[in-house]
Amino acid sequence: MDSIADIETEVALLLRRAEATRRATPDQAHRALDRAAYVILRHLEEHGPTKMGQLATRLGLDASTATRQVATMVDERLVRRERDPDDGRGTVISATPTGLTRLRLVRRARADLYQRILTDWSEADRRTLATMLHRLNQAMDSHLRT
């Protein structure tokens, strides 16, 4: 099998096993946010308040999907929506203290889970995996922008 076929298979298995692992892990903390909320809060934590359109673009979402996801998060008090001070027609999204607290809880639980899963891996192997996953994500982002 060539490398591209191997990569396709391994990514498919990774996605399937990641979801199965999430469901099978008895610790509920890592489920305190759904995937969409987790990614949005990570972005807001790193970049600060973000215009709705920019948030959708940066996360590779269409505007209606981003709007729906953010509306759910507003209802859960994880984020707040405010009128864009530069353009009153737009909306700026920011994380609430509740959202950031929940994000930190989930991030810690996920880190603990991966620590257990990768306990037999050397730090060099973990670093290599992190680097390769980062490169894969960057390549996928680049592909989506074209």
C-alpha cells in the first residue's frame, strides 16, 4: 500500500477511535463541552474577542453554522455576543468566565486522557506526533482556503 492510502486509512481510524474513546471514557469532565464549543472557546481564548464572520472563516465554517453554534453557546452562557463597535451591523463574540472555566476543565481532562493513552511513548515520539498533526492541520487549512 502506498503512503497516501496508509494516511487515508489511519486518519479514518483516528477519527473513529477518537470518538469511541471519548464515549468510552468514564470521566465526564472531557464531555463538559461539545467539539464545536471547545474549538470556538480555544480560538477565543487565544485570539480574544472576534468578529462573527472572522470566527467562521478562521474555523472553516459557513456563517449559518457558526451562528447556530454560537447561539447555543450564548444560551449556555459560554460566550457573549456584542455589537461590533467598528461596524454596528456586525457582531463580536467573546468568551465568558464560565466558558473559559469550562474550557480549562475539558482541556485538563483531555490532556490527562492522552497522557494515559501515550504513557509508553517517549517525549521525542510525542513531540514528533504533535509536529506531524500540526502540519496535517495546517495543510488541511491551506486546502480549505484554496
